[in-house]
Amino acid sequence: MSSTRKTALVAGVFYLITFISIPTLALYGPVKNHRDWILSSGSNSAVLVGCVLEVIVALAGIGTAVTLYPVVKRQNEGTALGFVAARVVEAGMIFTGVLSLLSLVTVRQGLGGAAGADATSLVTVGASHVAVYNWTFLLGQTLMPGINALLLGSLMYRSRLVPRVIPAIGLIGGPVLIAVVIARLFGSAGSIAGGGGLAGIPVAAWELSLGVWLVVKGFRPSSITTGMDAAATPAAHQDVAV
């Protein structure tokens, strides 16, 4: 297996891992749909599992950028660096949202279902934590994937490292998703808790198809892969000689 094939495989696996947070839509349901969840008693396991999944997604997102950077920088180093930075910002937003929910769980555990006369204040506290999560989700896991699609999609489209139809999906879906997020920021396209909604499907399809292609097929032959493999060959021969 060549060095570029290994890089493609690792990047593809990281991309597929970023989809493991899908169950959080159900796991966070009670927290986001019931304002008085903080006053209730019961297990916090669903929220904790969701937080763990999101942490994994954040780290995997950084992994995709770090793994692909040595390859796509040969097409355009500035854009490739921008992709890495955008992934780090996205991960930071995800961690912020996770911290808000973990803080809410801590407060709920301390109450043990007994709120007393401060019930109204506690509901307000709970709602504020959920609001922080919703905003970080909108900016981190909705806006940033749209920006990432434009950055990495343009690199993949010009370099032809994968079939052009794959990045084309991201290049089309990215601006649509960004537009929806901007509209929701100004309150003209539904609740921020809804994320990107149906507008996020093209970007999700771009990331999923990219991950699957990289795992199954790897990079298509190009001047970039040829140069990387040629650069890696002398080092491999030197290791054997030693």
C-alpha cells in the first residue's frame, strides 16, 4: 500500500467517524424539548453518551484536516491551511456545546429532583444552557461544514483527486447551507434549534461520499499523488538499506 493510499484510507475513516453523532438527535431530545428537564430526576446517561459521541466527532474532524493537509496543500497551500483552521474552529464550537450540556447535567445531579422555591430560576438556567448548545450547533456543526465544503471541495475539484461529481455536491450545497444559517441568525428561516434542516443534506452527502470513496478507492492518479509517492520512495529505500 503506497503512502498516498494510506493517507486516503485514514482520511476516509475519519470522515466516516464524523457521522457517529447522528444518534444525538434522539439522545438530546428530552433536554431540548422539555424546559423543566433540569428539575426532573432520572438517568443522565443519554446526554453523557451524546457528549462523548460529539467529542469523538470533533477530534475526527480535526483528523480529516490534518491527514489531508499534506496532500491538498500541493494544490493550494493557503486554501488547505484555511481548511485546517476551519476544522479546528468547528471542533472548538462542538466542545463549547458539549461543555454547556455537561454543566447542565452537573446542576441537575446536584439538585437530585428537589428544586424547592427556585424552580423558575433553575428552569431559566437550564434554558440558557440549551440555548448555548443550540447556537454552538448552528455555528459549529451547521455553518462550518458549509465553509469546509467550499474550501476542501474547491481543492478536490481542481486537483481531481476524486471524481469531480463528489466535490461538486459540496460546492453546490455549501453556499445553500451558509445562506440558511445566515437567515436563521436573523430569525427569518425557522428556529436555530433546527440547525440546517434539509439544507444540510447535500453537504452531508458530500462528506459521506468523500469518506466512502477514500476508503474504497483512494485518491485518483494525478501529479500530486505521483509526486508524493516518488518523494516517499527514496526514504523507504534508505530505511531498507539501514
